[in-house]
Amino acid sequence: MTAPTADTHDTGLPALEVRGIESGYGRTTILRDVSLTVASSTVSALLGPNGAGKTTLLRTISGFVRPRKGSILLFGEDITNMSPHKRFQRGLCLVPEGRGVFRSLTVRENLVMQSVRGQESEAVDRAAAAFPLLKERLRSQAGTLSGGQQQMLAMAAAYVREPRLLLVDEASFGLAPIIVDEIFASLQRVAASGAALLMVDQFAERALQMAASACVMRRGSIIYDGAAESLRMEDLFAEYVQAGEVPPARSESRSDAAGSSARSRLD
Ligand code: ATP
């Protein structure tokens, strides 16, 4: 089987269309009438306070939570009722919160597991080139890596599949600032390979710097869907404060003052 590659990404269709999704756990409804689009080969930031439903949305898109209503299209193909495995085969990869690496396997074995059969060596070389921190640790057991290295491995394992759409849930969570820089750099590399990215991250401003578009969630609904540069930081941060949270750490490099008047208000 050949994995979909970066060369096949630009079909002119959006990488992802979520239409009117309702989903939840047991009898509890979490997502209500959620719609969003991620254009091919672009980065989209999915933001909002804890409990807004971001992880549930990523899990629904990747097939681990079944929607009760609505549809999900991957490059125009309806994947709403497909298993997570079939979605994965079609180029949709989730890097879950908490990393999801196989801790008892070596770094190399983790990468090989995600590789297309017959292309294991190339895949490992490709991952090592894109994630230099892992190069020296290929024989190490994944469980012995630092948190940042494990996160890097989780992304490298997704990267070797040459995903068409990568969903990344809180890649920088709990990591030291210098490692966070590495994580964002590796996300940039994945995006540069042609994959579309839908990313959830605590560092909202940094995510927005990378992103072309942004969605903001509040209590299971999308309350902003538009250009990343049009999202007003003060309105975004007010969402976190209203939910009883400290607003996400601000980036030094993004000037909120400049251009904030041109940004759209949240509803
Ligand atoms: P966080 O950043 O805290 O993960 P989030 O925006 O990703 O927030 P979700 O994790 O999707 O939000 O949670 C949305 C709601 O769904 C919350 O009220 C949460 O308690 C609930 N929830 C999450 N997972 C489950 C589960 N497995 N069973 C029942 N309820 C759940």
C-alpha cells in the first residue's frame, strides 16, 4: 500500500470540511452544530478554554468519537462513518494530547511502526533529518526520552506517514520554553511538507502566528471561524477569563496593538 504523499495534496478541495457535527459521550452532548473548513496545505488554529470541546472535535474528526449528526469530508471524500484506521490510511493523522508513543519500543521501532511496508529505512532517515533531536536517540527506548523528545517522536511518527491532514492536540503542553520552540519549529516543518494542520495549543498567539485561519470554541460551539490575523487577541483572551482561566501565555514577538483594530470581534 502506498501512503498518500505531499505531492498528492493539492486537489483544489479543502483538506477538511466539518458540517453540522453533533457529538458527545454517552448521553452527554458536547459538540453542537460544529462546522469548520481547513484549506489544503494550510495551518488552522483551534482555540478556546478548557472544556470547550477542542479535543472532542479532534477525536470526532479522527473517528474515535462517533458523531450523531453532521458529516466530515477529507479532501471531498465523506469519511463520517469510516473507522479511525481507514481515515488514517487516507492520510488523516492525530497526534493526541499526551503524545501516544509506544514507551516500551525504541524510537526507531516507533517510527518503523508508522512506516509504509518496504519503506522503513527511508522513513526513519526522513524523520531523523526533519527531527534532528531524535537522530541520536534512535536506539533508545521511547519511555526513557524526556517529555519534549517524546512529543517530538509522536510528531515524527505522524510525519513519516506523510499525512495529508495532521491534527495536533496540545503538542507544547507542559514543556520547557526551549523545547516549545523546537516543537513549533517541527510543526512548521510538517506544514512545509504540504500537509494541512489543525492544531490545538495553549500558546494561542504562537499558534496564530503559524496559522492562516482560526476557529474559537465556546461550550461545544464554534464562535469564530475566519482569518487568523483578523482574530482580536483581547476578545480571545476574554473567552479564557470568562471560563475562569488565566489567558494563554502571550508571545513577545506578536504585537497585539498593531492591527488589533482591524481584527474581528467574537460573537
Ligand atoms: P481541554 O483543554 O481541557 O482538554 P477541550 O476544549 O479539549 O479542553 P474536551 O476535552 O473536548 O475540551 O472536553 C469537552 C467536554 O467533554 C468537557 O466538559 C469534558 O469534561 C467532557 N469530556 C471529555 N472527555 C470525556 C469523556 N471521555 N467522557 C465524558 N465526558 C468527557
